[in-house]
Amino acid sequence: MLESIHSPLDLRKLKRGDLPRLAADLRQCVLDNVSQTGGHLSSNLGTVELTVALHYVFNTPEDRIVWDVGHQTYPHKILTGRRERMPSLRQLGGLSGFPRRDESEYDTFGTAHSSTSISAALGMAIAARQKGESRHAIAVIGDGAMTAGMAFEAMNNAGIEDCKLLVILNDNDMSISPPVGALNRYLAQLMSGSFYSTAKNMGKNVLKSAPPLFELAKRFEQHAKGMVVPATMFEQFGFNYIGPIDGHDLDSLIPTLENIKQLQGPQFLHVITKKGQGYRLAEDDPVNYHGPGKFDPKVGLVPAVKPAKPSFMHIFGQWLCDMAAVDKRLVGITPAMREGSGMVEFHKRFPDRYYDVGIAEQHAITFAAGLACEGLKPVVAIYSTFLQRGYDQLIHDVALQNLPVVFALDRAGLVGADGATHAGAYDIAYLRCIPNMSIACPSDERECRLLLSTAYAQNHPVAVRYPRGAGVGVDAGQDLETVTLGKAEVRRVGQGICILAFGTLLYPALEAAEKLNATVVNMRWAKPLDTEMILKMAASHDRLVTVEDACVMGGAGSAVCETLQTARILKSVLNLGLADQFIEHGDPAKLMAMQGLNAAGIEKSIRSFEAPKMDLASGLHESLV
């Protein structure tokens, strides 16, 4: 049946009774494809029926659906004409793992970070009203994303607007007991129906002339609803609350959505779903099946026979536990990324010093600042791309007060299959301009541990950035030794050209240097820079080359040029790094090669890099600093 669905128009031609079969086919299609490509699984299996119901009831793409985060949109992509392209999911040149406006007209808003859906959908609903259009705007948001302040900011704004906005809370953190599913199907349909809505509004109009009775009626209504549905604060925001209902029951979803479609003003539908629905292994272990790699669906996830090299995430997790064992002041903080940031063991060993604040990056940072004010030593484990969401707090609450907070920035540089939305391309540029901040760029596993310990020993904020995955395989050790803040080290002595390497690109730089007979310096720190080393290399070499897995504009290479300019030294400098573009998803090694940041690419760029020629008219050297 699924093969006959090329767009939601085909879906809406089906009889209601055909939809459960379609949902089963859709769930199998998701499982088959994700097992071959890797990607988000549990969340997508949990939204199959909801996706079918939304496209069946609403006139998409005229009606807008905004998917919060977007890692639950594989069923949506399949139903909107992209089924045959699913084998290319998250592959170079293939389908994105998230909604993208340039991929399909059904992807109404690009997402990948959390808690943006209500704001975006509200904007679309208001735009429709202003333009005299009657379309609906639907925001589908998870219970995790509802922990972020932005979602409530949007709801606070939406509640006073008369527009066709529907917020669907996809609650997958609890299971549905049979009484809840049976009773609330009836109640949801009743509360979303025209009789209930008309009666409520008529009652309000009649009683407004008698204020005491009107207030009494409001209280009675709230009390009565509190007896039959979960207590809710959403109506205090101005929404009409409906639910909770079974998000896997099409016979409940479709009539409820059809009723809601006829209502005026902002609506809030609470649906209960189960992560991994329909695939028992994912149902039993939704965390490990959240974003698996390739696997055999018949067997499930199988542990690797040969132990893989420890990733930087694991290096951080071990260091965190070791440092916590010797310093009781250490507190670990994560914005809902315990597994992704390597904090599972820390949570087990030090539960009283572990804080998962939910998807609330702003709060995480200011919370850390408050802890630091009282003499504790907070370590905030956060992805580079997510730190961007707490930038104001980083500046005003941490750096301005010069508080000793360590930021462990995972996913620095390119991240592969997750693409531009998750790339940590900008951290050096946006951090180095902040007073009191230091930025460490470890080149390998051992140095990651050394620089984490060094960062922790400081009395000011320090960020330690490291990439996703493993390094070259250097033994990290088990000690808590430190190195000197802001000091680089010479790793190879050559002639003519000096490569200043920041982070893990040290190793391809060393490989390129062997063929070029170039000097290589492991800079270790993007801030403070080892200016003494830079000036020494400038004095003893013809050309300097900077290499970093971050944006060139405003990055570490720019900092080197600024240093030379301040010292009034004219020197030819080549800055290598990520181009001024959003770099899409694909295999990380291929992406780095395409950016010219593998050994061959670095060598090629340097060989083509000639010292600038004298401009005889002006007497100035082009591209000199």
C-alpha cells in the first residue's frame, strides 16, 4: 500500500479503515531504511500514526506542519514523496536527517535544535491571518523540548492571539494504561467537539453580565476538567487543552484532529506515544536505539567484537570521574545529553553532583555561574552547536564575572551525518572575542585529558573543544597532570614554511609537513595564544600556515594574523579551515577532504601558496599582515 503513496494527496484518498495497514507499512519502511543507513530510530517509530493522521486530516502543504527538533520526521519524508530517496538518508548528497525547506515544500521550517516549533508555527499562523488566508499551522513538540524556556515564551505570546495554531505535545516519556486510552478517547473527542466549545462560549457570554456567577462558572469548569483530565497549565496561557489521547490510535487521533480543525483560537493537543513503537527491541531500549548505526533488524544492535578506540567523549567521561574523585567541589551539568556527552558513569558514581537540567542551555550556563559563585567547580558538558544557544549567558553571567566554569565542548568541527545544524564550526570565533575566556584545542586523546585538567585548574572560564569520535589512538593515561596555559610546542622542525596547527588537524599537518619539510607547531590554545612562539616562527620562516577545524573567518588563524599585525610584522600567512558556508551532511573524512583539511589537501594548499608579489605602484605586499 505504501508504494502507492507519492504525496499526502494519495494518502487522503484512502478509506479510514486502510490507514492502520498503511501505518504498519510505513513503520516497516522506516525500520528497513534506518537499519541500512543509521539514523534516528526510536523517535521515528513513535510518530508513525501521528504523521499519518496529520497528513490525512490537514491539507498539507497548504496547512503548515513544523516538527520540533526534526529527528522524528522520517515517516513525514516518506509520505511526502521521498520514499525512494530514503536509502540516501544522511549520506553525502542525500536526504537530510532533519526537515529542510530546500528539500521539500512539505518541510515548512528547518529544524534540528530544540524548542523552536511553537515560535515558528505562531509566526506562520499570524502571517496567514494578516494575509487573509485560512490555513492552519501545527507545531509538533516533544515533552523534552517543552522543558526549554523558548517554548513557553512562544506559548505566552500565542495565547493572546486569535489564529489557527495547533500545538501537539508528543509525550513519549510515559506509557498509556488501558483506562487512560479508553476514557480519554471519548473525553478528547467531546472536549474538541463543537458542542462543548459552543456551550462553553455561550455560557461565558450569558454570565458575563453577572460577574460573580461568571467567576463561579470558570472555577467549576476548571474543577470539572481537573477531575477527568490531567491538571494542565496550558489553559492559563490561553490555549484550549485537549487530551491526553493515545498517539498510536488512529481511531482517536483522526476524529480529534478533525474536531480541532473546526475550532477557533490556539489549541493544545496532548498525545501519548511510545518510543520505538512496533519494534520490540527499540521499545525495550529506546536510548540505545535513539540514533543507532547500521544493524540487522532481525538481530538488533550487536556489541563490536573488537573494542573500538576510546572516543573523545569517553576520554572526557573518564576524566570527569577521576577529577570528581579527588575534588569534591566538582559538579557536572548537562542539558539533556547524559549519554551523548559521556556522563553515564559520572551519574552512577556521583549522583549528588550530577545535574541534568533538560533542554535548557541558557539555564545550564547561569546555573553553573551560580554554583561557581559559591565556591564549587562546575563542568558543563555541552555540544559546541548547543552552546550557541546560551551565548548571552556565557558572556554576561560567566565571563563578565570571571567565574571558573569549564565548558567541555563535544562535537567541535564537522559532525558528519547530522550536518550543518550540528556542526561545531563557530566556537573558536565566537568564544575568543569574549574577555576572560580561554580556549583549549587538544590534538589527541592524551592532550585532551591534559587540557581538561589544565582548564579545571584555572580561576576563570575555559572551553575545551574536541571532535566527535576517536582520535589517532594515543593512550590518554590516568593522571591529572596539567600543562602551562597558553603555551604551544614544536612538533617538527623544518625550513621555509611553519604550520601552526590547532586541535586534531595537527596529525594531517605533520603528514603534509614530511613532504614539504615544514616546521609544525602544536598550538594547543586558541586563546591565549602563544605570541612568543608565533613571533619566533615568523622570524625564522618565510611563510606561516594556520590549520583549524573551525570557520576561517574570525577563527584561530585570524588571531594569529592579528598578533602579527599588533607586532607590526609583515609576513605571508595562509589560513586553512572551514569555508564560509554551511557544510552539509556526509562522511566526516570525505567532508574534511572536500574542505582540503586532510593531509593531501593541506599539502596541496601549501604548495599552491606563493609569497605575495610586490605591488610596484603602491609599494605594498598583497595579503601581508
